[in-house]
Amino acid sequence: MGGSIVSDQLSLTFEARAAERGKALAASAHNRDLQLARSIARELAADGREVWADLVRFECERRPELGIVWGNWAGSLFAGGEWRFVRFTRSTAPGSHANLLRTWRLER
């Protein structure tokens, strides 16, 4: 049987907070990779272009000299107030199962 509406809402709130904590932890452990990837995202977003995680990932992979190891920290890639959500696109990364990704535009 399902829980009460209140316990279901509390569970969702707890899960959302836990997800945010997990992203923050992954981002802090890989701060160098995150900062480099954010820099690349800003480059790709020049002139108002839309960017998404796959685009940044592929560009990072194209620059192996940076030594960026892609991981869960990428969930924090567009965190902060400098990005505006535009629409959804499908992932083309191997193993992604065409998951939905948000596309972003730099707000400057």
C-alpha cells in the first residue's frame, strides 16, 4: 500500500535534498574538472548559442590534454544563475539511452 500524502511529500523532499547533496559532493571532489568544463561550456555558448552536457562532454574529450574525467559532477555543470534553460534535447552519448538533456543559454 502507498503511504500517506504527507509522508509521500516528505519522501520526495528528502530525495530531492539528497540528490542536491550528492551533486554538491561530486562537484567538490572534482572541482578542477568542473571548472574546466564550465569554462568550455562558456566558450561554446558564445554568441548566444545553446549548449548541453553532451556538447560540453564531447568538447572535453576532444581536448585530452586537459585531463578531464567525466563523471557525476557533470550534474552541476549548469548550476548557478548564469544559465537559462531553453528546451530539451536527446543525448547522443554512448550508453545514454537517448535520455533527455536540458539545453542552456548563457545569461550575460
